[in-house]
Amino acid sequence: MAARILVVDDEEDVRGFLCSLLEDNGYVVDTAEDGNRAWRAIEEQRPDLILLDLMMPEQTGTGLYRRMHDHKGLREIPVIVISGLAGRNVAVGKAVPVFDKPIDEDGLLKKISEMIA
């Protein structure tokens, strides 16, 4: 069974790009444009991994990450941050992989493969 990845980003073009890249590489992809919609998707779909932007309306990626970390059943879902935000490496409570925008496709695919292996 293919791994399920949730792409959380408020930019439609970034979501579309990541969705195409991941589907072309055999992953099942869900998307959300803000933290609130992402929370519902996480509860309903239980993704194997989350690609998370930090700066979004409604609920930031940082807020979503912290909310997940406080939830016993969700804190173990691996997260990769994808952001152009300065200081993003201190935005979440533990070390997570961070990719800059524009995204290094090969590096991202390699990291995803390592994290869900």
C-alpha cells in the first residue's frame, strides 16, 4: 500500500507542485490550505507523513505542529517543514527536516523515503 502524505500550504501553486511530484513517485496525497483544514485531514486520514508550511492563515503551521505534539495519538506522525520563513528552524519544538522554497525535489523525495521507510 502506498504511503499517504498530507501537504499543508496556503499557496495553491505549491500544493499543486508537491501533489504532482509525490503522486508521480507513487504516494497518495491529501492537501490542506490552512492549519484548521489540516487538523481535520490528520484526524480523518492519519497520514504517514506531513509536509508543513509555517506561515498560513487561520492556524499557522507552528500552531498545528504544537497541537499535534500535544495529542498523544498524533505526535508520532513525521513532519517535514517546507518554508521560506527566516528562523523556521526554531519554530517547532524538536528538530525536524526543513526544506527551503524553491524546493530541492530530489532531496525532498530522499528525505521522505527515509522518514517513512
